[in-house]
Amino acid sequence: MQDRTSELRLAEVLVETTDTLDDDFDPERHLGRVAGHCVELLAAAAAGVIVDGSGNCPVSLGGHPQDLALALLGAQQSGGPCVESFGSGLPVPPVRLAAPEPAARWPEFTALARRHGIGVTYAVPLRQRATVLGALNVFVPETSLAPHTDGELRLAQALADAAAVGLHNHRAYTQYRTLATQLQGALTSRIRIEQAKGILAERWRTDLDEAFDVLRRYARRERLVMQVVATEVIKGSLDDAALRGSWSEPS
């Protein structure tokens, strides 16, 4: 029954982690929740996430508990499991920090982690297909009696993959929303210009091309966007004589 409950909880977490199509989405808050799920499901003392920043430089973005996680990530400037996983795009399997090798491999990080009672650490990449978006680092207390094997690493990777999908989905969603807004703006602008052309053509008893040419010349002379000129014509707030004055100007 406990295993079934754990499976259901994991499924719930994975669905939540990929559901990021929200206008008020905050990457730092999102990754902090992912780190919190790691602590819950992996019996960890802390977990933290770094993401790809400017110039491919990793940036600490989320953690739980936040202060401890960000301190452990920050100590990896000179090396650590999270930055290694980020750089290689591969998992860093569980490492016991009491062994001599990690102290030589990551001296600054290992010293800080052990001062905070961390006995085991491992890291996995946040991957979206072939692109590495960041890395997730799990920190296990020395007092933990649970063995840390490939099972924990696979679970951490599942959470990291879900987090990567969530980040990718939100970025795509934001891009599509921006594009939709731009297209709607262009359509609205075109409709206003067509309306203004029709108003002027009817008022002056001329053709639409001539009316458009007048709008264009006036906008160029006054250094205005065509949509602004068209809106003024529609509202009736633009002096007709000023527009006619641009009719005879050379192109």
C-alpha cells in the first residue's frame, strides 16, 4: 500500500511540475517547488537547481530549504556535482562526501556540505531533448540510513526531466503569446488604416490608393506611425486641411 501511495504521489508531482502554462509563472518559484518535491520524495536534507544563464554560465535559481540549497550551490563555483552535471549533460551518481576523493575533487563544496551535515550528494541534468537547461542537485544528510542507488538517481532524473519540460513549455507558451499579440496588433493596425482610407476616399470622392498615399505622406512628414494617423482620421480629430496639404507633396 505504501508503494502504491508513493507511486500516486510521484505521478501527481510530475503532472504538477510540467503544468506551467500560466501567465504569472515564476521560474524561481517553480524550481523551488521542484526542489521541495525532491526533499520530500528522496529523503534529502536539501535540493537545489541551477539553470543556463547568460553566456552559458550556470545560475542558482531554486532550492529547498532555500538558504541551505543556494549556499551549497554557490560553493560550487570551483567545482561540484551540479556544475559537473550541467557541463556534461550527464548524471553524477551518488557520492559519499566522507571519502577522500570528493574532498580532492570539490574541496570548497565538500567542506561546506560536511559542515552542514551532508553525507551523500548526486546531480542530474535538466534536459529538453539534446538541450541542457540546467541541473538538479540532491543533498542527503549523514544521518540517513537509506541506501542511495540508481533508483534514487532515476527518480531525481524523472523530476528533473519534468522540470525541464515545464520550463520549455512555458518558454514556448510565452513566445506564442507574444507572437499572437504582435499579430493582433498588426491586424488591428491594418483594419484602422483601411477604415481611414475609406473615410477619406468617400469624403474627398477619390480612390482608395490616393487616400492611402495621403495618409502615408502625412505620417512621414509628421514622423508618426500610420496607425496613429489612421486613428485620428477615424476619430475626426485630424485637421482635413493638414492632410490635404500633404497631397501635393512629392513622394
